Amino acid sequence: MEDLQKINNPYGADKVIDSCSIFGMMDTSGRRFSGEDITKAIANMHFRGNGLGGGLAVYGIYPDYADHYAFHIMYLSPQGQQQTEAFLKDKFYMVKAEEVPMRPIPAIVNPPAVWRYFLDVKQDRRGAESADDYVVERVMDINTKLKDSFVFSSGKNMGVFKGVGYPEEISEYFRLEEYEGYLWTAHGRFPTNTPGWWGGAHPFSILDWTVVHNGEISSYGINRRYLEQFGYQCTMQTDTEVVAYAIDLLIRRHNLPIEIAAEVLAAPFWSDIERMPPKEQKLARTLRQVYPGLLLNGPFTIIIAHNGEMIGLTDRIRLRPLTVGVNGNMIYLSSEEAAIRLISPELDAAWIPSGGEPIIGRLGVQLKPEPSVVSGARL
């Protein structure tokens, strides 16, 4: 127990609140590239973690199965795997099942079995609901009702790879240098309030939405209760999980644009709303009244991704760092500028966005720096 406490808290403090590292990189032309550069970038922020959680998400990874839902599932027992595979065969057409390739490394100890499944929804099972809604419900069923099984990735043409270890170790373990995608995100974790375990590592995901987060969601309790009204169940014992479900609810189910969803999550202060022009004030008031349970309190920086988009967002007063870098078609989001310049020394521009302002990268659209940003410098 004493050794575990030293690993969790080597500085002897109650919390190490300024840690955790996040990184995202996207080629807006759709060019696919390996996981080598993002592994180097996130490893450059090694000191911000403690080895109790790391992970990466990648998009465009499964072009041969792009139309199928790709489930990544971790199993804590053979019985759990047997029960879950029977469930999958009953609820879906199983196109392919295989263990996720990995290489043993000394740093990764007692890992769970990790398998992936390419699935289609059975029409007779789906009924009137959408295929995405059906998949979300089945993910919740597995994670809450089946023994020793956790779905941690369930989108199309994308995948999450995570576990207990530093992110560069997770990358090596899952052989991510062998994969290619047009969008990658990564996270190095320093757990503060929640346990470090395989399911609790970032990224958190539902369908093709993924979230990596630096900070603390102190509103987790009310966020969780609000989301439970819509069928989402939080099972990963980590506050960040609510952000992935909130994004799915706001954007996919309620059809809000990302700019409006960002205003729900990082809502303006009431004092700021009172100074807005009438039209903007009405919208801001409405959002705070309709979605009071989705306001994220506490310091945070998050990178949200799904097929075709990568979004960076900080809390309203920017208590956690985020730097944006642009080099041609490449967009970078990072906790530290040094990590960006390690893999892209010559940037067209780099800057720090305002608190609560979403930075949005989209396929086919070059991100234009703010007019006040001087080429190659940051504010």
C-alpha cells in the first residue's frame, strides 16, 4: 500500500492539479500518417503524468471495415469474454473478431485481454431507433450488466487504445507505429480524484466521439445525473467520461453545432451574459436554462474528436493550458508548445485561444490563425 501511495503521489501533496498532458494532430487534407509523431510529442510531456494512465485515439484506421462499427473491448476474465461474445452474436452481425495485436513490454504489467469486433446492426433488432442509438444502448448494456467486460471504443473507422502506463508505453504495447490515420489524439494521465486503471485511462469514447482532458470536472455528480435521464451510464470511475456522453447528446442527438455545444459546456458567466447584445443574451440564457446539468465546472482543457473534426476547448477562464499550432494542412493542439515544435519546428502560426473559445479543425478546411497572431509566434 505504501508503494502504491508513492506511485500515486510522489510529491507528498494531496493533489498534483497542474498535470496531465493532451495532444492532438490532424491533417485536414485527409492524408493518413503513422502514430510515430504523436507518440514523440506526448512523450515530450512525460513528466506531466505518472504512468497510471495513457492512451491514444486514431481516425481513418480501418478503411477496409469503414462501414462497420468497431468495438474495442477489454476483458478481465475468460468468462466475461465468453458471455460478451455470445451477447454480440445475438445482437449484431459479427463481420470479424480478433485480438488486438500487441507486443509484450516490461512496463505493461497484468494487462487485460483486448479484442476488437467489426459489427453490423441487425435490422430486426434495431426497430424504429437509429443504428447509432442502438449501438449506444448495447454499449451501456455490456458495461453495466455483463461481467468483467468494458467497451471502450465503438465508432466506425476509428479506434481507442489505452491502459495503465505512460502514453508512449501504451503506443509501443499496441504497436501504433504500424497504424495510419488522418487524426490522432493522445493523453498522459496523472489521476487526482479517481483511480488509475485500464478502463479509466483516456481517451473516453462513445460511437466515434473521443475526449481527452486535462483538469478536473468538479460538476461530475450533476453532469452524471443529468445524462442518466437520457440513458447514459457512467461506469469507468473517472470524471471525464461525462464529457464524451454530453457531446454525443448535444451534437448527435440534439443536432447542435459544435459552437453552441461549447457554449453549453463552457457557458459564459451570468455577469457576462448581462452585457451581451439582446440576441446573443437570449441564446446564452436559453442554453443555460435548458442544459443546466451539462455545464462543466472546474478547470479543464479538452480535445474532442470524431470522424472529420478535431475540437479544442478550455474552461471559461483558461485554468488549464492549450496551444494551437498550424503548419499548412496540419493542425496541432497541445498542453505545451514545445511538444508541437518537437515534431513540427517551423509553424505558420501558434497561439493560445481565449477561454471557452472552441478551436475547430475540419477535413477539407484549412484552419486560419487569428488575425493578431504573428507567423511563427504565439500571444
